[in-house]
Amino acid sequence: MRTSQRSFAGGEISHDLFGRFELGHYQTGLAVCRNFMTLPHGPAVNRSGFQFIKECKDGGTSQVRLIPFIFNQDQAYVLEFGELYMRVHTEGATVLESTVAITGATQANPVVITQTGHSYLDGEEVYITGVLGMTELNGRYFKIANKTANTFELTDLQGNNIDGTGFTAYSSAGTSARVYTVVSPYSAADLFDIQFEQSEDVMTLVHPSYVPYELRRNGATSWAFTTITIAPSVDRPAGVAIVASPASGTPKSYYAVTALDEDTLEESFHSRIAITGITNANPGVVTATAHGFSNGDLVRLSEVEGMTDVNSQEYVVTNKTANTFELGTTDTTSLVLIRPAGSS
């Protein structure tokens, strides 16, 4: 039996609806819809094709991930994440830095560009356009090689020299612009484990092996990664001292002193005593001027540089003096600390 379907607005429907001919979604749905876009007023139109913009930075030698960054219908970007870098693409083009005037180009192998006072570095990519005479350079991306203060050689994106011996002689004009590139904290092998969420001009990125980051857009050529610090804004209390004289046999009590924000009641981290040294010995001896601890006290170490193995660990104070104490484990066994050479 032939039927007439006058609308495809329902799009591709689930197999579970194939027998539900009484539903409106069935009457406007499709079993398979590939390479078509369904429109809300009924028709289905061919999906538009893709346009090649440029090669990614590493030329396919490592993993690259594309992540959308959509602020509104007029400001949308594709973020190219690769090995420790990020690039930005929008409106069918790669985002570039400011243009710099070209004053010469040689008919040589490789082509040598003259550009007084440029700031380019070897390996960076530039886009050249507007050259008169040697028009073979226009509308192309090149890599910088063997740069000097006022010149640089051109290679293709794979590092092969651009042979200009058969090009038209340079006449005048032309500009180059460096491809805008941001240093990223992410290695290529980890890109596809990144989870992200965007709110207006800020994207939050998380990964099991990295601290959380915010990626903030301040302009088309102004993007920045910043670590997210999940910590209270209230300062720790300073100068805290407790003197206790429990009677013999009285169980010890332990206290953590914090500060509270008067308005929001946000709580600070607990007070702390500064450490000025830990010996590479058995047992390790901590130097902390006027620490006030007693033998048997339980302490937790944090923010130690160099000897990072002790961070976030709890130890028992033993053999204390006015300004030092030894570290023992909670079963009172002395602790061996290993300190990397040159650490502090």
C-alpha cells in the first residue's frame, strides 16, 4: 500500500516506534536519515559538505581533538587541541595574529622573505597574502626556518623547502601573519579523556591526570588557561598557641583552629606552623621554630617542596626539642625519609 508522507520534521525515529503508526512522530519520522538535515517546517535537505581549511599543527603525526566553543550564533569557534598546544578556527579560517609588512622575497631555493624586525621563531607558521609579483606565495601557510633579525626562509608544513626559482619575481607589498597558538597543558595521548563544560566565555576542562583548568576567551586572539583553585578565600589564622596541662592519665584532645568569614561563614584552612627543614635521616628530623608540639602529638605535613613524599601524610611527634621533632609513624616505628638531591 502506498502512503503519502508530507513532512520529515520528526527526523530519524527509534526502532521502538516503528509499529506506532497512530503517533504523530511516526507520521513525520524517518527510519534512516543520513546526510540530510530535517527542517522544522517539513522538508529534508542535503547536508552541506565540508571545507578544507588547513592542516593541523603536527601534520597528523600525533592525536588532535576538535572541541566546539560556541558563545552565540554569531561567535562560534573550533578549538584544535594537540600536543601541548591549542589553535582557534572560526568562520572558515584559522585565527591569525596581526599582519606584518613584507619588503622582499627571493627567487631561490628556499624562498627568503625580508621583513624588518619580525618576531617569528623557527617552526612557527605564518599565512602570506597580498604579495605583488611573486603571487605564488599568496593564500598559503608556511613554516619559518633559519630566521634572522630581518629575514626568514619558507618551508611547507612538512618542513620541505619552498623552491622559488620558478616563481614570478617579487614586485612589492604583501603581509604575513603568525597563526595564533596557545600553550596547552594537555598531552596528545590524553586529549580524548578531557571532559568540558562551557558557560559564556569560560570553558571548564577536567581530566583524571590533570588539575582542573579554566579556558577563558578575552578576545579572538586572547585565550588563556588558568588552574582552578578549590580553596577558601579566607586566610588561615596566624599566631595560634595552645597550652594544655592534662592530669596524668587524661586522654589527649586534638584541635584544629580555623577562621570564618563574618558575612558568608566561609571557613579557612586550619592554622599551621611553618617548617624550615627536614633531614634526610633515619628518623627524619623536622625543624619548626617554637612549634609547641609534645611527644605523641599527631601532625599532618603539607606543601613541602622537594621531599614531596611526606605531603598529606600523618606522623607522630617523637623526641621533640624547642625547635625540632622527629617523625614517627602512627605505630611509633621510626620513619626513613628519602630526599631527592638538590631539593629543599
